Amino acid sequence: MTNAKQALSKKANNKPAPQDNVRNLLMSMKGEINNALPQYLPADKFVRTSLTAINSNPKLLQCSPQSLLAAVMNSAQLGLEFNTPLGEAYLIPYGNQVQFQIGYQGLLKLAHNTGQFRRITAKEVHENDDFDIDYGTGEIKHKPVLIGESGDVIGYYAVYETKEGGRDSFYMSKEDAEAYGRRFSKSFNSGPWKTNFDAMAKKSCIIQVLKYAPKAIDKPELGQAMAYDNQVFKSSNTDSETGGITYDIDYEVVDDEPEQKQEQEPKVDKETGEIIEDDFFEDDFEPVKDDE
């Protein structure tokens, strides 16, 4: 019996570590990753930075290998390195699956790669800035405070100008940006929205303004990035004949906010059956008596 226990213990100790499993998985898929990557990004470099990023977040190692691999393949197709100081993209654990979020710098990179834009950028607006926007023309006038206190950030905007002369802009307040993040990011309270709110808000402005630049969105990488931003990946499939990659996405909308307290049952007068309204002042309030 003792020998059997020792054998089982030895077998358990020889079980590959999660890091080794992920490394073996990515190395086995290196050919597919190489085919998915753009020519300017070597597969060796992408796999190396991917392993470093994944190993630095233990929760990613606990996610489904199929979900993790799908998110990695999506990043490879876009040519974006994830979870690095570059801020191009983020892989975020969500339960046992992985959510993909494109970063501000990643979206700018893909937009510039289309070759359609002469200029595309996003900025913060501070409360003491001289700022004005004409929604009729899309014209923005923004003079930031150069000397003195600029004040808190109150909003964000994005502008673009195409090489053909088209231009547009989009503005959202800080409150609107927060509402946007809470609505569309399942990891609002734990991902880049928490650690780098301004950059994610500016990215959101760029996504909105690019909706008015259809020629740019026709470019596959930019369109894919916008379509899969904030999505939770379940798995990926590679067509053996065409090499095309399709993804199984979890489209279920899950509220990231803490569960709300259940509404209390209304108080009912046992004799009359009428609902008793809660008194705002409760028991510590005594009405003022009239002078006798």
C-alpha cells in the first residue's frame, strides 16, 4: 500500500505545471500563429512575449486552454502584442474564459495601417481648458491650459482626417465614458478600464468616430478589432484548406456590477390590506406639537 501511495504521489508531482502546458500549446500551434501574423511581426517574438504576458497573470493560466488560444490567435491576426507596456491589446481572465480588449495604442496602430488617414488622434479635456465643439460641422476647438492648474478630466474626444479630405469628430463626457465601459466591458472593475481609464475612454471615442469612416472599417484587421473588442472567446477553428480562422464567441451579456440587494417585500396593514409607505424620517422624528 505504501508503494502504491508513493507511486501516485510521484505521478502527481510529475504533472506538468500550467506554464508548461501553455508553452507546449503555443509551440504546437506555432505554424498556425505564424500564418495568422502579419509579415512585420516574427512568430518567435510573438510567442515569446505571449508566454511572458500569460505567465505574469496566474488567472490566465487557470482559463480554458481553448479560450486562451482563441484570444491569442485573434491578437496574432491583428498583429497586436497583448498585456505589454505598449498597451496594444489585453487578454483578461473572465471566469474560466478569456476576454479580448483592444487598447488605445492598438486601435491607433490598426487605423494608421489602413493607409486611409492623414491624422487620427484622441485627447482628454480638462475642466479649465478652452474647449468647444460644433456638432453641425464636427469642428473642435481645444486650447489646453499651459500654465497653471488644468483641473480634472471632464471628457474625451477623437478626430480623424482622411487623405481624401474627409473628417469627423466624436466627444463623450467622463460620465458617458464610464457608462460605456460598464456596459460593454465584462471586466470593467478589474481590467484596463480600472488601471488605465483615460486610454480606454479615448479608445472608445475612436471606435465611435470610426463608424463614420466606412472605407477604413472595410479593412479586415480594423473591422475585426472593432467587432471582437470586449468579446469573451470560447474557442477557435482553423480551416485546413483555406487557413481561415473562425471564433466561437460568448455573446451572453453578463452584468459586471455587484448584485443589487433584493427589493424588500412591501409592508402591508394586516387589517386593511393597504401598503404602508416607508417613512423617510423613521422613528426618530416627532412632529411639532401646536402650542396649547
